Amino acid sequence: RGESHRAREWREAVAHDGDRGPIDVVRQVQKTWAQEHPEQVLKWVFPTKRRECLRIRFGATQKMEGLTTPGFRAAFGELMHDCPPSVLSTMMYLYLNYLQPHHKRIQAQGRHLLMVKVYESKGEASCWFIPLKEVRELHRSAAEAMVGGVSLNDVQLVESYTVENTFALHMETFACPLGSDRGNQYGECTWVGGMALHLITEDEHSPMHDKSQEFARVPEEDRAELAERQAKLREKRARKKAGQKLKKAEMAAAQAAEDQAAKEQEEAEAEARRKEGLIAPHESFSKLFEDVAPRRREGLLQPHESLRSMFKSGAM
């Protein structure tokens, strides 16, 4: 049980030892699941609104369970901390057919809370992701007295989980009580829980595996402090990244100005060389142009003497 009484059953993450049975059993199945059962794997989508959610029908989960062994189902049940059977079946289906095959794409989306609502009377589950900012807003606006909803534990988990190989889960079940109004096909909330589900990596000695183990061993009462430290660390990284981006932009602007100045200098030098390369006219051409006007006047025909006399007589 978490700090908020709205989270009826909020389970902390458990550190998994790769040498133990359940981990090895699940790892062996997930290695070949997508190749052996491609028709089961869900297409890539990343719903962040309830109206866009993944809908998982109980018929699909039952069909998938028929393709697995009792040993696998028991092993996955240990990793899910004995959640209600409907939640366990839904998460087993979701893990093999969506979370594990698409974990890198999910990781690239950043911090989110995976909301899973199982409607037992309707025979289906709805799953979608809630961004960290919205998780905080939902917790602030939710009434403490409500049964379900986002709890403080959810907020702290999303703020602190290892993004590379962990999924922050909030799960709820709904059912219609016997004799209730059948007009409500969803029913009333019967169970609320949350946990950090760790992706089982192929290489248990990878740095990602170590980070997951470190997070899993943090006591629940220390998670608020861990979330605060990680929030400060993210802010520091964001400031550093922004500073680097600004410095890079300033360097790019300075380089552009330098390149423009060099281009203008090169164009000026090219113009100067072009002018120097022009051929000056020969001296004889200069003299010819100077003498052409007098010679042109001398070459004009003079009017006949009779025409001159006529013009003079007419003028008189």
C-alpha cells in the first residue's frame, strides 16, 4: 500500500536475479516469441489518449495463453506479484506482443505511465500511456477520497523509473456486482494497483540491467527523494544541453559571418584582377579618334556657287 490511500495495492519494484528460474523461463520464451507467433504481435502505435487506447479482448489473451506453457505462466505470475488473474492475463499478453517487441520505440517517447483498465464484466482491457506532465496534473486535480485515479506513488514512479528497460504501470479492475444495473457494462472499480515492470534483457550483464537492479532495490519510502534527485539531474542535463545548443548556434553564426567576409574579399580581389587584365587601346587608335572629327568636316561636299546665289536672292 502506498502513501496515498487511493492506491489500494501499490507494489514496489522487485530486484530480479537473472540466475533464478522465473527470469530465465520468461527470457527463453520472449527470445523466439515474435518469430514463432508473428500473428500475435501488435502493430506499433503509441496511444496517449483513452479514446485511442489499445483494446485487448479476453478471447485474445486466452488464445495467447494456449500457446504458452504452464511454467511460463507461473513464472510471469511471480514477476507480476500475484496480481488478479484478469490483470495477469492482460499484462502477459501485452508484454509478449507489445512491450517487449516495441520497447525501444516506447523508450524513445520518454517518461509515461502505462494505464491499464480491465473491465471483467465486458471481457476486455483498455491500455494507453499518460505523459509525465499529465500524470502530475491528474494527481493534483484528483480528489484524495476517490477510489481509483493517479496516486502519489504513480507520480514518484514515473519521475524515477529507469526509462531504458522499465515500464511504470497503473492497473485497475472493474466488474458489475450481481444484481446490479446491467446498463452499466463497465461496472465498479474492484481493485487498484501499480508497479514497475522490468523488461527482461537478453544480456543480464549489460549496463542497462545494472541500472534496473539499482532502481528496483530502492525502498518505497525513499522513492520521493530519488524522484527529486533525478528531477534535479534532468534539469541540470537540460540546462547543459541548452547551453551547448546556444554555444553551437553562436559558433555557427560566427562561422557564417567569417565565411561571408571571406567571400566578399574574394569577390573584390577577383574584380580588381579583372580590371587589371583589361587591354589598353593602342596609341594610334587614340590619335585616330582625336583626328576623325576635323577630317569628317573637311570631307563634306560644298554647295554650288549658283545655289548660294539663289538662296541669297530668295532671302532678299
